[in-house]
Amino acid sequence: MTQRTWIVVGIAQVLFAWLAQPAQPADRMKVAMMDQQQVIERSVAGKRALEDLKSYSTTRQKIIDSDDQELKELEKGVQDANLSEEVRKEKQEHFKTKLEAYQRRIQDFNREVQEKQRAMVAEYAQKIHAAATAVAQKEGYIAVIDRGSDTTVKIVLYSHPSIDITEQIIKEFDRQNK
């Protein structure tokens, strides 16, 4: 056997020996559950971030709506029966150029909103982790598990409501992120 194999075997033996030991009494192993989505939606800083994201999206949607209205007007102009063939072709080219720019803008705005949303989720995941860690250390929990959701991944299938510390984490989150 190679040296690496011996190391792996040694680690496995130590791990099995540790796992074979009797478990600690249940009162010493405290586990809690939380809902990260609720922390974002119900905390002061989370509400503010969600509102900022909504405002950012709304601003972009207003620009898209304005462009959409302009395209409708250009399309009506192209369909005018009184136009000469040369003017119609010119208006069609102008419409085509505007339509392509409109489609690019929609893609760019969607990408921007998604990037902003990803950045917010990453930032708040770190902040929620800090708040959860503080509560867990204060209360003596060995683990805090995210409940998950139906829209993402449902991590916890069942838990007793008494182990849900979402409210405590929201309070700690608000305290840390004034």
C-alpha cells in the first residue's frame, strides 16, 4: 500500500472508533432550525434590500415600457398605406434597428437585475450566517439547519416548532445590521 492509502486507512479507523463511542446525552446536543428567507423578508435590513431591488427592477421596467411604446408607434408608421415604397423601407429599417436595440436592452436589464439579486443573496447569506452563529453560540446549539423552501430545496421535512429560532436570528440580524 502507498503512504496515502495508509493515511486514509488510519483516518478511517480513528473516525470509526470515534463513531463507535456512545453518543452524548441528548440534552447536550442542541440543534436548531431557521428559515433564511424569513430573515430576509422580515428583518429591517432585509426589507430595505428587497425594496431597493424592487425599485431597481421597476426603474428598468419603466424604460422598457417606454421603449415598447415607441416601437408600437414606429410599427404604426410603417403600416401607413400612404407611404411611398422608399419611405416604407426606410421606416422598416429604422423599426428593425430599434427592435434589435430593444431586445438587447431587455437582455441587459434582465442580466443586471439577476446579478444584483445574486449579489444581494450572497451578501445577506454571510450576514445571516453571522447572526445565526451568534445566536447558536449564545444558546449552545451545535448546529443550525436552514429549513429550506418549496421554491428552492426543502431541507427539513419535519421539525418540532420549539427548535425554530428564526425569530431570534431576525432580532440578532437587525441588531448586527442597523
